[in-house]
Amino acid sequence: MTLARLLGSAIAPPVLGDGEEQALETLDEVIAEVVAPLAPEHDDAGRYPTRAVEALKGCGFLGLAVPAEFGGIGASHTASLHAQVRLAAADSSVAQVYKVHDELVREIFSYCSDDLKPRLASLVLEENAMLGLAVAEAGRTVADPFTTVALEQEDGSHVISGQKIYTTGSAEADYVAVWGVNPERFTPENPFFALQLNLVAKDTPGMTVHRDWDTLGQRATDSGSISFENVHVGAEWNASIPGRAPLPHSGVRFEAGFAAVNIGIGIGALQAAVPFVNEHSRPWPSAEVDNAADDPMVQRTTGELVADLAAAHELTMRCGELIDAFERGEMSRTDLAIPIYAARSAADRAGLAAAQGIFGLMGTRSVRRPLGFDQWWRNVRTLSLHDPVEWKHAEIGRHVLTGWDPPPGIYT
């Protein structure tokens, strides 16, 4: 078996290691058999894609990012980004849930204690545990200090209290990664030193998932709010060592993942449109053809949408190589961040254009609600609002015009 082609020959197949390619071939099977068929149902329900996630667990794909020394594949960032594109072309909510899990596994292995690493590997590889994230809060600005506290106890455990929003993947995660502030470690000179990440097992007393996610798109991410009321977490689940987190490239790695998902949505929209164009759309009379797929204006528009997606795809896959190089100490953070900003911009524009443009290809017959073609636009429009891309344009421009280096941060 070989990897499924995306948009014919327009997007070159990835160059991956043997273990990575085998894992993605397995993922393609799961996508075809489970993820894609269930996508309309998950979107309609607007709740966590339980059966799709169970299929990912069953095929062992959740361990893609576990380092080889702990029994995993130790896959490259390029492989992970390819996985996110392929998932998003079928169900972008599943792709975003997986994206969060993959990034968390990579991050926690980078800054947790040596004692937690084999335990985390066992959770992911043997128990097929899925991780969800609880970091954002409903402050007046996105940069407001955290109000969620993680009070350290004498035995090294923590008691967590607070509320989080946009908790992608956490609604039915096996473990929720919760960021809080340990006030005893806070210093104005280094506020990051007070940040504490803990893994909270599902059904832990005091943790309440509110299931209040009701949105235009990305509905099945179930990214609603979670509250913590005196939630006790044992010391063995401390997932960060003070001073090691956050990583200097955490924010830009998240941006690369958003780019991958938005590209996947655009690809999925076009793939969904092709059969409809061939079987149901009507060509314009001036084209003097019998099939809409032979209409030169339909072909021209399709080619433009595909070309932009292919270009954005190549930029984003290059970002995977850059992230790996940065983690090996081979390049500066600026040389990583600016290309990722550019890829995110290209991905947002290409994904939005494709999800909107398919209706022009398919014609009026395609807008019937039961057909569900609107899901692609709803999803990419919603996800593209995460971290405004216009700020990425401004930051690219500032760098080129003044030599400015974007500082490490959640959003830069």
C-alpha cells in the first residue's frame, strides 16, 4: 500500500522514514474506514468525535511523537504535519484534537522530569491515552495573567482551582494538561517560572467539563470550558519543571499546526467537490461542453485553488523540517518563526479560498443544506480566527523592514 494522493499529482507525496510512512499508511486506512464517514455526524452533533478518536487509539497512531528511546516512533515534525493535513481533509475537528495531543506529547517530553517520561510513554503507547489541553482563560485580553492556581503541597502534589476556556481535546481526554500558576514561585522578573503544568486524569473529583461549545465551525472539537475546584494532583503527574517551560518555540509550533489543518480543510473541500462537479453540476452554455468538468472556466478556477493549496502545503511541510532543525540547535528562533508566519498566512488564504470557491465550481445545486458542503467553510473560517493572521503579516513586515526579531511568547 502507498499513501493516498491528495489532489491528484498536484501535491507531492512526503519523503518520510519507514516507520513514519507505515504509520501514515495505517492512518489513511482509519481515515477512509472511520474518520471520513463519521465526519458529517460529528459536525451535526457538535460534540467530541468519540468513535474517530477510538479508531486512532486502536491503530496505535497516538504514539507517533513518543521518542524512540521510550518505545515510540520518534516521528519528525514533518510527519506530524502530514498527519494533520490528511486528518483535516476528512474531519478537521479530529485533526485539531490530534494536533493538540501530538504537540503536548512532544512538549512534555521536553520539559518534564525523567521520572515522568517512561510513565507518559506507557500511557500513550500501552494505554492509548489521549491528551487534551486546558490553557486559555477568559481574561479581558488574551495576555492577562492566569487566574488558575496550582498550589504546591508539602509532598510535591498540587491543588488546582480555576476555569479554562477553548479546551480543545479535553472534553473526553484521558488526561487533561492544565496550566496554572504556583504563586509561591512567582517573581516579577521571571513570571514564567511560576507556571506549572499538571496532568489531570479524567473523572478526577473537582474537574468539571461543561460541554458548552456551540460554534459555527470546528464543532466536534468540543472546545468548551472546564472548571477546577480544589482538584488534587499527585506529584507524579507534575508535567513541567520550573524554568524549563514554556519552550521558546511553543507558539510558532502551534501556528504550523494551524496551517496544516487549514490546508487540509481546503484539500478536503476540493476533494469533496470533484465528484459533484462531474456528476451533478451543469456547464455554462458558452463553454459548449456536456460536462461541467470540461468547462474551461471550472478547470481554470480549480487549477488556481489547487495551485495555492499546493504552494501553502509545501511551505508548511518545510516548517516541519525547520522545527526539527531548531530543536537540534541548528538555527535561530527568528529563522524558524518568520517562515512559519508566512506558511500560516498562505494556508489561511488558500484554505478559505478553496472552501468558498467550491460553490462556484459546483453551482447552485450544491448549496442544499443536506449536502453539507458548508462544513468546509465553517471549519476553516472558525479555525483561521485563532491568532489573527493579520498580526503575522505585520510581524513579517516589521522583521523585513527593521530587522526585528520576534520574541518568544505564546502569540509571537
